[in-house]
Amino acid sequence: MVEEEVGVFRERVYPPLTTLGLFIGQALSADGGCQEAVARHHAERTAQGEDPCSISSGPYCKARQRLPLSRIERLTVSVGERLEQMTGRTWKWRGRSVKLLDGTTVSMPDTPANQAAYPQSGEQQAGLGFPLALLVALISLSTGAVLRWATGPCRGKGSGEQALFRSLMSHLNAGDIILADRYHCTYFTVALLAEQGVDLLTCQHQRRVTDFRHGTRLGYRDRLVTWMRPQRPQWMDPATYARMPRQLTVRQTEVAGRVLVTTLTDARHVTPTDLDMLYRSRWQVEVDLRSIKAVMGMDVLRSQSPVMIEKEIGVYLLAYNLVRGIMARAAAGAQLVARALSFKGAVQLLLAFQQQLRWAAAKSARILCAQILGAISAMRVPIRPGRIEPHAIKRRPKNHALLTVPRHVARAAIIRTRAQYA
């Protein structure tokens, strides 16, 4: 399998599988640095009686560059899709796969190559900001695993969540349900998804007028309405536009002051309360992205080039999916749903046991694995329905001065000031 991607390779201190394993360890480690990964590999070789490797991080960094991006992406998608296929009917919504859609941004080192591929915010001055990449992900509601993702710049033509989502649509399956925020409540998103047999549940866009006096009445403030096809947008070619229907029928319903829009139009089988309960679970994607960025530390990437940035994102998501796979196994053994378990708790347990697992014999390793799964199944997320928290922080940051000029300019000013008093 490795030779399919990297071809024939000679045995090095850092062969592909070893390098990938160390890379995944970096994503799960609190330190996350290449030097820490090299030190870990050095310790393992020494303990096994092998010749110790150099403690320089250079060879390891070159080995990471040799890892093919396509292999990392294939592994990540394979783990996520396998988890989705293995989930039972009880973990799904009425037997259907529900996929959460959302986007987030990650920053990276301020290098010329990164700036060219992922320009910084236009509100920041040159030399003061950091390159930003937009990440749009499809995440399984039942397991929390990342199924597909796409990255792109935050600025420029063809950027944006909707453009990246359209690049992922071909990977959806008929019968899927997409939960998305109001940003995706557009005519062409609904039409393109319906063309593939995929349903959408979202919130009404704030610019669209909702009038419950029009349309076919299904119940109190619950209507079927018709949307007319708007003019062709610039990103859509004429052939695709001609294929789009001239009108769409969607369902608009208001529950608890929130207007939901969906293509789940059968009011006899799906009530407004059902739609509201399903849409409330969309919040899980916010928690999942927070786990990837805050718990695993993907919020600020370390790579110096766009190619390695894509590999780093892929490895983070691969490590995340592997943890989700262990959580799913623990939940199934305890007859729970995977969403009932704590992701952060699972990562902490795996890191705590990693040394013992590395040196345990086969029989001892099986016992340790069973103990780990049992411990993970006991770390359950408290049920807090209707929880409301302000989007603000209480602890004040330290009162450091802000850098208002490029760093090399500030450094030169300090040198000049010191020279005056020398």
C-alpha cells in the first residue's frame, strides 16, 4: 500500500510508515514540534537496542516532505467513511446519514510562500498579519468523524464556504441529509443537492423575506413555498444553469422563533418539532471544530510552505479520525452513542497510556486496550439541553504592546536605541 504512493524506497531511519506515525504523534502531542518527535524516535531506537538516530530534526523534516499528500488524504477519508458505514441504524437519524457542514479558518507562519497561497486579511497591514486558510468540512453527526474537507484562501475569486462546499458535493450520497447554517440557504445550493438526492436543513437567510400567508399550508407557520430560479451567478457555467430547475419547492417552518428551511417536505412523517430537534444537533459541528483546533492545536499551523500546510491539515484530521474510531469502538462496547463520550478525555487517556502500550507484550497490550476502551466509555459528556453561554471571555489577556510595524523594522529600532546609549 505504501509503495502505491511513494514507489520503491530504501530503508532509512525514517521510512514512510514510521514518519507518518511520528507525524500523527505530533498532531496529538501537546508540544507538537518536530524536535519532540525526533526525541521520541531516538528514545525508541535506543530502548530497542538499535543504533540511535541523530537528534537533529533535519532528516525527519525531509522525510515528512517525501510523504505524498494523496496518501494522507486517502487514509483520512478511508477511516472516516469506514466509521460512517459501520454505524448502526440507532446512531443515525431515522436510518439516514446526517452530515454536518461548517467552515473555519487556521493561521500559519508568515512566509512569502504561505502569503502567496493564503493571503492574510485585507484589514491587516503587510508584515503584521498571518496567512489564513479557510477549511470547510463535512462531519458525521453519528460518529463525529471528518468525512471530507476542502481548503482554500480566505480572499480572492472562487474563495468562500459555498465554493469549497460545491467542490465536496460530488462525494455526497443519495439519501444524505446536510445540516448547515443560514449562509448556505441559497437557491443553487438546494438545487445542486436535490439533483443528487440529498436533503438540506438550514436556517432562513436573514435577507430573505418569510411570509407565512403564501404557499401551501402544512400547519401553523409551516408552509410549502416556491422559489423561482434567480439569474445565473458568475461562478456557474451556462450548461449547469440551464440544467437547474426553473422553480423549487421548499418547506419553511417556524419553531421557537427560528425559521427553518428544508427539503424534508413530508409533514406527516417529519413534524416541525422533529426538524427543530434535528437542527439543534448542528451545534455538534462547532464542538468538533473546537476539538480539532483547540484540543489538538490545529488553530495555528507550523509548516513553512503551502504543500506542507496541506499535509499538516491532513495529518491533524487523520489523527482526529483515529481517535474518533477508538471512541466509536468504546461506545459500541458500552452500548452508548459515540456522541455521549468526551473527545478531550479520550485524547488524554491515549496519551497517558502510550508509553505502556509501546512496550507491552501482546497479551498485556490486549489487556491495556480493553482497559483504555472501558475508561473512555466512562468519560461521558454531561447532558445540558438548552445550554446558553455568552460568546465572550472573562479572563483578560496580558497587557502586552501590539506590534504595529513589521518585526524587522521594530528590531532595527531597538538596535538603534541601544546604540545611542552604548
